[in-house]
Amino acid sequence: MRVAGVLVIMLVCGSWARGQQAPLHSPGPQLPATSAASTSTTPRSEKQETAQPAPAAAGAVSGAEGFLEPAQVKELLHKLWLAQYRINDLLTEVHPERWKLPEAARLSFNEMLAALHQQLGALEEWRGQFDARPDSAHLGYETYRAIGGVLPRLDGVARSITRQENPSLGAQFSQAGNQLFDLQQTLGLYLGLLLSSQDQILLATQSNLAACQNQLSAAMRSHGEPVRPMKNVLPEFKGRRQSKRVNGGGGQGATPKKPVALVPAKRGAKRP
């Protein structure tokens, strides 16, 4: 998922650069020649030209030790299924109830047998998912780890069967365990190669993404308007100002007194 997310960002950057190429030919700084050459190709070829280390990594993987084609991975997983089937078939011939053992030892063996069945079920679950997606490093690792959970319990069961029931049957368990171990080693080589290839592709993609971001930043700086200082202005408050009324008498319920109009006295009238 991480690789897919980075590739999507790279495609977005490439699309933006192609859309901005025409204005970049006007007076001003131009992009490097590599970006101009990439605009004449399709998006698929552009991704191949940009991620240059990826094809080299794929070529190195195809000739390296442990490399498997998808059909070979499925064949390996089929052999793993056959080994599991053989182990489950041998387990049907184990009868610990017939052994002459103390109750504590019998209980311990039954617990180990139940753990082996549980680990075989987990292995089959991861194996089936990995068979559907043979290029998944996560599913390959879980399958590899599930085999590691089966092997020690299988070895313990084989030793107990050799001592208590039948040495020949115990040898068959040991043979199935050796086959399972060999398959795990082959899977480990393929898994290490798969992780290395994906890591190289991710590293190349991240470096190309950084270059794309630098080109976008340079293009945006060349086409952006210069920064202009903002004038200092006084804020304008909108709304009606309400003056406080002065109440007469100092009480809250008192009504204000109206001012008395002064009437000029008539001539000849006596003043009081």
C-alpha cells in the first residue's frame, strides 16, 4: 500500500507538470530537460523512465538465487500442501490412549498433539491466502512463520511416537518434518528476494517523488505573484450605537424627567 500511495502522488505530480509546461516556455526560469522529454511519452512510459533503478532491480532479481516465477511459487505451495496432508494422515495412526504412560505424561502429549493440529490449521490458512497472492511479502512471511510453528511440535510428537508406539511411524513423522523444513528454506530465499526487490523499488520511487516535489516548488515560485505588504487600516465597526439613559431618582423603575421649557416674560409683567 505504501508503494501504491507514492506512485499515485508521482503520477499527480507528472500530470501537473505536463499541464504547466506551456506557460513555462515564457520568459522566466524553465524546468530541466528531463521533465520536457517526459512530456512526450505516455504516463506508463513516463513512470518507467522516472523510476530508473526499478528495471535494474527487477533484472537482478530474475537471475538471483532463490528467484521463483509465480507458477513456481504455486508449485512450491502445492508441495507444502502435500506435506501437510501427509502429516495429517500420519496423525490418524497415533493412538496415545493405548500407551502405558502416567496420566500427567499422557496429558502433556495430548496438549502437544492439540497444539500441532492448531498450527497445521493456521499454516493451511496462510498458505491458501499466499497461493492466491504469490507476490505478497506479508502473506509469504506469515506462511514462513506458520511453518516455524509446526516444526518443533512435529518433532516432539515424532520423538514420543518413536519411544512409545512404533519407531517406523516415528521415522515417517521425521521424514515429513524434514520435507517441511526444506520447503521453508526455499520459501525463505524467495521471501528475502521479494522483500529486497520491493525495498529497492520503494527507495527509487521516494527519490523520484522528492525530485518531482522540488520541480513543482520551483514552478510554483516562478509563476506566483510577488508578496505585497498589507496597509494598516482601522477596523470599521458596524451597527447602531446606543446611548445610556440617565434615570432620575436613582431607581431602576423611575422614569426620566422631561426638561422644562423656559418662556420669556412679557413686558410690563411683574416678576414674582
